Amino acid sequence: MNPASPAQKTSQPQRTPLFEVRKVSKHFGGLIAVHNMSLSIYPGTIAGLIGPNGAGKTTFFNLMSGLYTPDGGEFLFKGDVFSPKAPEEVAKMGIARTFQNIRLFSSMTALENIMVGCHCRYRHGVLGAIFKTRSHRQEEHSIREKSRALLDYVGIARYADELAGHLSYGDQRRLEIARALATQPDLLALDEPAAGMNATEKLRLKELLLQMRTDGKTILLIEHDVKLVMGICDHVTVLDYGKVIEEGSPKKVQQSPAVIEAYLGGLHHA
Ligand SMILES: Nc1ncnc2c1ncn2[C@@H]1O[C@H](COP(=O)(O)OP(=O)(O)O)[C@@H](O)[C@H]1O
Ligand SMILES: [Mg+2]
């Protein structure tokens, strides 16, 4: 093992997982997209979820974020069982996600996209906005400042007033991450954040993910770029045809015959 590798620098995981999945399944008609899937994610770590195309990774994200209802199994967050029913509820609880296909409001500015994300943590609703109460104005100001700080954090402060749709692909991905951070999540789930990025953008993304871990975030990362995953993840889970076929340290997973077989097979069913 390379002692300089960032994945090895973190301290030992604490015993209680931040997020736990127990035997979760999802069928689409006769197709078993996720089958009896279990995993545990510990606070302050980066957990990787990998597997060939069609393995069930995005379906799993849709289950944990309340977009799909599981056919069986349970989720625990901070030790309590919860049923992810509506995406807004899941976000309020402290879990945020991004999407494999970017979902930004492309005709709003970068700053406005983040301000929308912030609103789930603020008190004043529609009435405050209509009547422009003093406390509403104060809150609006604080949301704006916080949103600027988040743009700065992900490295795109200079594009605050650009339309999101005009940003480069890599910057749109960073904007999505900033918007997810606006809900102040404890767990941030990213669905292929490096997809479509060039080598420089990937390197900057890697630095951002490591910075977020240093700052105390817990990250669940679905990613196709195996090099990126192996370079930063503390723990990796491998799915194939909806089943967990391997899990453990990046080193263990890389050497697993089942994983090598799945990826070679994956070339055929990709
Ligand atoms: N809404 C859906 N309806 C029917 N089948 C689906 C749906 N979503 C995903 N699937 C199927 O479930 C399997 C897993 O897909 P997905 O979770 O997108 O895989 P991955 O993200 O690992 O590439 C695939 O066979 C896919 O075609
Ligand atoms: Mg996917």
C-alpha cells in the first residue's frame, strides 16, 4: 500500500455508520435492478459504489433519495430507520444527491441555482416572499451571501451571474455539487460526477472531493473512472446485476477475481 495515498490518510472509521442499507431490493417487472443490497457508510469517509453499466447504481440512488419505493429492505440514517418517501424530506434529513444527467435550471444564473437549493433550510416561505417582510429580506440576504460562499468553495465564484447553461460541462458539475451542499447535507451522494470531464477537470474534482472530506462531509460516490475511485475512496462496494459482489478497501476490490470478471463481462453488456 502506498502510504502517501490520500485514501489511507483518514483515521479509522467510527463504529456507528452514518448511513446503513439493509437488504434493499427493487424490481422493474421481471428485472431485478437491485437485489438484497446492504452497505454501511461511516462518518467522514468517501465510499465508492462501482459496477458495470446497468448494475443498479443509479436505481440505488433513486431508492435512497425517495424517487423510487423499494420492494424490500430498510435504510438507517444516524442510527434511525427511515423510509425515503419524498426527495425534499430526504434532503431535510441531511442527505443530498446529484444526478448522472445534469439537472440545473439552465436559464437561471449560477448563483440563483444555489439560492434555490438553500431554501429547504430556511424559515420564510411564500408569504414572506410576497409581502417582502423585513425578516424575509434579511433571510434573502443571508441566502445570497451563503450561496456566493458555496460558489467560491467549489471554485466557480467568478461565474455567479452567468446563466448555468452557459457554463462549461465541468463547471456545471461543480455547480450541481454546490447546490447539493446548499442543503447542508451530512451525506452527499454523487452520481458519476466526473462523467464527460477532461483530465484537468477530473483532477480538480478529485481535489474538491478530498477537501470536502477534510471539511467533515461524508460522501457516497458512484463513478465510472476506476482510477479516481481507487485513488480517493476509503471503502468500495461493487455491484453487478443488482448484487453486491465485493466490498472493502480499494486494494482488496481491485484484486478481487469476481470484480475483474464482472468488468470483463461488463465490456459485453455495456
Ligand atoms: N425506471 C426504470 N424502469 C425499468 N427499468 C429500469 C428503470 N431504471 C433502471 N432500470 C433498469 O435497471 C437496471 C439498472 O439500471 P441503473 O440503475 O441505471 O444502472 P447503473 O446506474 O448501474 O448503470 C438496468 O437494467 C436498467 O435498464
Ligand atoms: Mg447510472
